[in-house]
Amino acid sequence: MRKILSGTLVLLLLVSLLAVHHLASGGSSESNVLLIPLYVYPGCQWDSLIQVKTLYPSISVIIIANPANGPGASEDSTYKEYIQKMRDNGIGVLGYVWTDYGHRDISDVENDIDNWVNWYNVSGIFLDGVNVSSADESYYQTLVDYIHNKSSSFLAVGNPGSYDPDTLDAELNIFDVLVIYDSPGYPESWPSANTSKLGALVYNVSSFNSGDFADLMGEAKYLYVTDGNAPNPWGRLSSYLVDEVAAITGEAKTDYVLRVSSHNTTGYSVVEHYITYNLSAGLYNLTYAITLKNWNSSGAGVDPMYVYVNDSGNADSYAYFTWTNGYNGIALYSCYYDGSTTDCRDLDYNVTDGWHNLTITVNKTEIGFYVDGSSVWNVTSRDITEVLRSGAGSWDKTAQYDLYIDNVTERDGSSTVVGENFDDDYDCYFTEHVGDVAVVPASDVPVPFFGSALAVLLGISLLILTMRRR
């Protein structure tokens, strides 16, 4: 998830992996349902929503699938697989069908409905482009009856995107759910009607406002708000999806981290983070933090973190932490490869004696290594234009390592800091998981960095160092 963070939150991010709990304000209503148009090809966005549902099982979620302004010309095996995955994880799926405000031939609409039912395990149909005119009531009643005849359990949702007070009651009698708002920004007015059948799809809302969202919860049972914008505001999940989930369920929003344990049977535990950060705009820091412990004393090691960078001459270099059986026994090293030579420095940390927090920061001219909040090495690098990849993980087959990965943070040329959270992450980082990998509450991380006076002092020092590089 990309969101603007204050300097205080940066401090928390760098210092601690402990959960920061806060209650979503504005009340809650267990009856509300997230109705999410997910107009993107199945993949990590869909997986992210399944993850949110797993982390907050009490939330009710229905998505709208839309392969090609409808079901498309033929069955798509990927859609089939992911729609079933959604259903298996307790998420309803509606098939999108365009009606052209009552102008589309009803037999064509019914053919789309047939294809949705025959090809995919949907739980209902979403009729878009609904006309609010009374002249088309019989048209839509015929379609809703057609849907219900397919299955009495199917949900028939109509989306006029607005409403006419004179015809609203009649439309509510036709559809199971009626989306009467589908526009940018929160609605300025709302009718006095049966809230349990009303829906609202709100886009182009840059940040989560608990009061506005709570008001909408009281007006529409089916709702969704996103910071997505035209031309396809539904092309990714809202960056504050979990805030909405917390508000609806009344649960505390929990910070999550990624836990990776070495695999002990069939292969390696691997987590790869493939992303490109453009550093050409100026000062731009990337912070990547993990917490780890190695119980192994036999000499086997692991490289827990890699950051690959590209310079203005289009040459790759990389920085990484490793522990291995070196000159002083099993020790932690920081290493930098400049394109021709690898320089590894013994950091004099015994990684068998407890948990450690590792961080690598990158800006245009410098790569910094930090252990437990203390700077251990700063490398003056060539003009860095891109961070090509941040990777974590490649373990041997003995179950002896646990690694916890906190949020990835970035700071761009305007000193804006954005974070990537595993619980509500729309950029789908860390999507390649092999072995024992799970998202867990940050409170499960064994090192209580936050709350320790020493840790806070170390974090403040790190923050000051970071600010000096701006």
C-alpha cells in the first residue's frame, strides 16, 4: 500500500516490528459488505484480497469480475481458477454484464449471463449501465428473473450509478442490491430508502477518512471507497482497504509482517521482491528492514537480504547482509559488490545469540547498512538511478532460521515517505513464496524493539542520519 507517512511513523517503522494497534473510528456495522469491482486480470491483486479476508475473517466481501466488459468470448482458465479461489476463501463473485441503459438486446444480455454461469462458479450477476427510467422496469425485471431462475441463491445487483426519487422504490423492488452512487468523491446527498439494499462505489478519494466512511456505512449496506482514479479506478485495490475492513468489522487494525522459516522437506524458502524504484528524481531512500535469528552453530549460513542497484552507466551492483563461517566463526557480514569487486566486512555480531534487526538504505550516491538501528557501514556508490530488486531469502533445507520482514519504505525527492504494508499492499510485493512463508501479526515478532528506551534512542539516531541525507 502506498500512503503518506509522518516522520514519527518513519521512526516507528525503522525502530520496531512490534504491532501498532489502533481502533478504526466511526463505529462499525457487521451488516456492511465490501462490494469491490476488481477489474484487473487475476493475479497478485486477487491474492492480496484473499490475504485480507484471511487476516480479517469476519469481513463480508463480494467482488465484481470483468474479463472483457462481460465474460468475454470464451472461458479463461485463469479467471476460472481465481474465481474458485475466491469462493473457497469465502469471497463472493459477481459476473459483470453491460446492459447499455436498457438499449442492449435482452437476448445478448442473457447470453452473457449464461456464459458466466456455465464457465465460472459465480455467486451472482452485476448488471451495469442500468436505466432509472420507469420505461425500462420490465426489461430489468425480466433479467433479474432470468438470473434468479439460474439459482435462487444468486445475487442480482443493478448499477444505475445514480437514482431518480420517482422510480427508486420500483428499482429496489426489482434488484437484490441497487448501486445508486458510482462517482468520484463521497456523495453529497442520500435518499431515505431501504439501506439494506443500497450500494455505493466511491473512487478518487485520496485518503481514508473514518468519519466520512462511517457516514456511508450508515447509508449503504454494500460499499467500497478507493483512491483509484480514471480511466480505471477499479484496476487495483484501494490503498486503505484494511482501514475500511477495520471500520466495518469493528476490529483493531493490526500491523503485519512477513515471516519466512527455512523449509525442511522439499526445497528452499524463498521470498523475492521484484520491483524497480526510479532514483533519478533526486534524493530517494529505500529502507528495507528484517528481523532474524540463526540457531545454527554448525557453520551453515544464509544471505538474508539483497538490494540490487543500477548506476547511470547501466552497471549493476548490489549490497547484502550475510552470515557465514568466516574468520571469527559464524559472524554477520555486510557486503557490497561494485560491478567488479566484492567487499565484505565482518560486523562483529554473533547472530546465534539473539534476534537482530537489519536495514539497508539507498539514495542516489550512498548505500547504508544498519544493525539494530546503528549504522555499521556507509558505502559511497556511483550515481544510482534505479533500485532493481530487493530480495530476501535463500535457505538451506534444515529448519533453523526464522526471518521477519517489516514494511518497505521509500522517500522521494520531495521528502515524502511511502510505505508498503503486507496487510493492505496493492503493489503485490513478495508474491513469490516457496516454503514456509506466512503473514503474521507484528506483535508475534520476538524482539520488542519498540518500548525499549535504548531502541528508541537508536531509532532517533537513525532518523537523524536519514534526514541529514535529504
